[in-house]
Amino acid sequence: MKLTLPPSLSSPLARSIFAWFILRVLLSALIAAHGWARLIAGGVPPFGEFLIAQGFPAGFYFAALVTAIEIAGSILLLLGRVVAPVCAILAFIYAMGIALVHAQEGWFVVGLGRNGSEYSVLLIVCLLLTGLQHVRSKEED
């Protein structure tokens, strides 16, 4: 199928840049929703209690830190600032979520299962690939 694109998206490079930009903005929105929802709904203390039950000392502070990283990280992603480190940190957080919660629930989030790993895996892959797009090589410096 052949589409008519606006002149600004006529080259493969322009489409690639635009696509990575849209993915980065979407990731920032999804991650912001996760952090802000926990904060506004009063979910930080229960998250902290869960972490304590998993053996983490100072669970409330870890929960607050994760929430702050999601909120601040989503803003940094949106602005295109320190993207690679932010993506790596968020990918680590969501990998820990898989290890602590989602893996034991199976693969599927809905349908054939509930609260599984599939969405977190998708987020991690998108974060790592987005971060990779923002790593500068020595030739670029």
C-alpha cells in the first residue's frame, strides 16, 4: 500500500526520527500515569508495606523513590533529557516488578491470565530501545 505522506516525512530518516519521538512521548505518558496514579490514590504506603513484606528495608522510602523516579523520569523523557539513563533506570524498576509480582502471575495481563508480565516486558523493551536511540557514540562527540 502506498501512502501520501507530508513532505516533512518524505525520507526514511525523517519517519524514523518522528516514530522514535512519538514512542518516547507515549512512554513518558504511560510512565507518568503509573507514578501519578500511585501518588494521588495514596498507593505509596501500601506499596511500601508490600516491599517490606518482600524483605526490603525501609519499604516506604523505596516506594516513594520509585514513584518519584516515575514522575520525574516521565518529565525528563518528555523533554528528551538524559533519556538513556532514565530509560535504563525505569527498565530496571519494571524488571524488578516482574521479579516481585508479575512473573508469579504468568504471562498475560488479561484474557488468559491476570496481572502477568507481558505489559512490563513490552515497556522494558520499548524503554531499552528508546534509550539506545539516545546513546551517543564516540564518533558523534
